[in-house]
Amino acid sequence: MKQPRRWIAQRIEQLDPETDYVEIWRLTSTYGLTDFALNLVYTHLFPHFYVPRHGAKPLWHNGDGKVLERATQRVEDTVRNNLLWWHYGPHHPRTQKSVEGINKLHAFHAKRHPGSFAHMDDYVYTLCFSAAALHRFNLKLGLPGYTEKQKIAAHRFWFEMSKLFTDEHGNTIMDMPEDWDSLMAFVDEFENRPWPENEEGRWVTLAVLDQFAYRNFPRPLHGLARALATSTMHPTTWRVHGMTPPPALVRALLLKTAGLGLRVQQTLLPDPTTNYQEAMEAQTRQERRDRSDGIRRLDEDFSTYFRKRHGLPPRGASAETAAQVPAETSFTA
């Protein structure tokens, strides 16, 4: 039978968020996505996760980190893992294997940067932020947030996901909030702590914003791209990472315009019947190879572009010889 135009919302309303939270989360988070949308979501999300100073060290790694040298591949890897989790849910072996790989990767980086993955609150914040991100992002754009069922399901989904992660010492993540309201309260409290300014975080954020602009916009519109992404972030990220956000009126205009574009698209187009993960899994081997080759070439060009734009030394130079980002860097220029 042909599905109705708005089948996703109808299906969510038929489900019980206490038991069907995996399906509700899949329906909420994996349909209607594009590479552009996922890159914007990554650019919005990521600077929040290294607000604590120790979080940026393994990412920047003295200017040789993946966030610069394989910037779009890092986006691709993050998206691939997250979409797999969102589609299959915390109890599926593919999700568990994926998170096991993340835990091993964190343990590897912790050997070079001890303590970077030892703070329980960092994990809890990242998990809670992930649960609430789409809700808060939509509200920023003037779009509807989660329904009550989606809020319950989002909390249950990420509560179960938290059981799969371990810190750099192998400890299971503890103290996840017990419901949606306490989850939101924790996110708010964490973001409003008096975090110190974060020099390496400024570099990582420059790389994240420049990658988004370089991949998706022509050169004359790079400033607009950075301004749009910056406008979606919490003010704490602006302060800690030394960002100068666009003026309030410009931010409001950018967010309203982006929200209007999404609303028009959602109004005119029927709900998709295939989600992003299914589309990726349906690619042929040659399509996957072509995509990988394109990302590799893009990353080679981006690394050269970024180092020239910011006056960075060649890859491998010591941190002491790297150019210093001013305390108040404009992320919109």
C-alpha cells in the first residue's frame, strides 16, 4: 500500500516510547538527511564536545590531527558511526561493535594525551547533548521540537547507548540522568560552567568551520557558511573558543532563513521512504570507492588551503612554531 505523505509522524504516534524507543529514534533522526545537512549538524555539534580544555588536545594534536589533515573523512567517519547507531539501536551487534571501536580509539589517544578521556561528565554531556541536539537545533531554527513521545524515546535510546561506552580506564559511564527533564537540566548546567578559554579549541573550531565552508560553498560564500554554523552554537562555545559570532540581528536572520527553507521543503515534499543509512548500504562497491576517493582529494586540498589561510607551518612542525590564533578570532570573515 502507498504510504501517506506524512507517514513518519503517524507511525511515531502509534508507538510506545518506553518499548519502541529505537524505532521512534530511527524515525526521528535518520530520514530526509543529505550530506550537506549532516555536515552542518556535525559543525553545529562538535565544538560543544571539546569545551573542556583537555578535550581539544587529542583533536588538534599540535596541528597534525585528523580534524585538519583528514577533515572531511573525520566528518564521514563520525556520521557513519552515528547513523549506524541511530538506525540499528543500542542492542544491535553492529552498534555494539562500532562503539567498541570508539572506546579503543579513545584509549589509543589517551596514551598520547593522558586524561583526555577520563572525565565522566564529558561522556554524560556528549550523550545528553546527542539526545537533545535535534530538538534544540529545530527550536533555534523556529521549527517544532520533539513531541512528548520523542522526548521519552530520545532519553531511553541514549540511556541505553551510555551502557556501551567506557572511559580511557575502561570504566562504564555512570550517572546518566533518569528522565528527559533532568537530561536537559544537566546539559544546561554543564554548558554554563565557567570553562576557561581554550586555545587548542580555537584551532579545532577554525578547522571544523572552514571544512564545512570549503566542502559546501564557493569561496565568496565561505564567510556566510561560517556565520550560519556559528549562529547555531551555544554562547559558551563562542567564549571558550574565542569566537566572534555574527551580530544578533544577523544571527536571527540566518537562523530564520534556514528554518524557513527547511519548513518549505518539509511542506512541499512527502516524507522519504528510505533513510540515509539504507541509502548508504545500497551503494555499489564502485560508488563507495568513488566517494572515498573524492573525500581523500578534498582533504588533501583542504589541508593545504587551511595551512595557507591561517599561516600554519608544514605538517609535523612543533607546536611552538605554529601561528597563534588571537584571543578573539572572527569566525565569520
